[in-house]
Amino acid sequence: MIRIVAAAALAALASMNVAFAGPTPAPKNAYAYIGYPNNGQVVPANKPFRVWFGLRYMGVAPKGVKYPNTGHHHLLIDCDLPPMDEEIPSDRQHLHYGAGQTEAQIELPPGKHTLQLLMGDENHVPHNPPVYSKKITVIAK
């Protein structure tokens, strides 16, 4: 009876698109933020500009390093958060900073773009609970 109820509850959550978190714990008060650029800011189009990654109540460690309460940054460009129980994709919209970088130089084409940070564990899987920033919008001109 308990097994059937648990399976039904998991199925109900899955049907509501509730994201399950990865296996690596994170402090409940940890959060990421983009320190620069600011929401709504104009950035140069087709030229490198700096994105500064902020993190509170957690540390940064390179990919492959398993140490409590640490992870590394992933910058999401023009996309939504990926599934929280899977490895974060690595493509033009999901940039990995597995060396432990806390800032990056990126280029964007002209137009409106969104940026968001998501922390990943040593295997690029989001933490439990997931640690991510608010999504900001920048305008590349």
C-alpha cells in the first residue's frame, strides 16, 4: 500500500513538472546572483563584455572536486532552467565554468537576452536544493 501511494505521489509531481533536485546537498540559504551586468543594462553587441558571478553561503570548486557545500557556475543564456536532477547541458546556451571561474567574458548578438546562473556539483548536476540566480535581461547594442 505504501509503495503504491508513493508511486502515485511521484507520478502526480512529475505530471505537474516539479523539478527533482540532484543528489548533492547545498545549504538551504545559499544563492547565486549576477553581480554585473545589471538587469536591464545595455551591453556591447558582438564584443566581449564581463559577467561577474556572485555566490553566498557556498564555495566554488572545480568540476570533479567533491567537497561539502561547493560547486561551480554555469551561465544560462536565453533559456530556462534545465531539469534539476540531470547533468546540465553543455552548449551555446549552457556555458560551463568548471575550472571554478567567478567571472567570464561573453559576446552576444544585437538584441534582448536573458542571463541566469546555476550551480552544479562535481558532475555538473544541480544541488539539492538547487542554487541559481534570478534571471536578468540585458540589451546588446
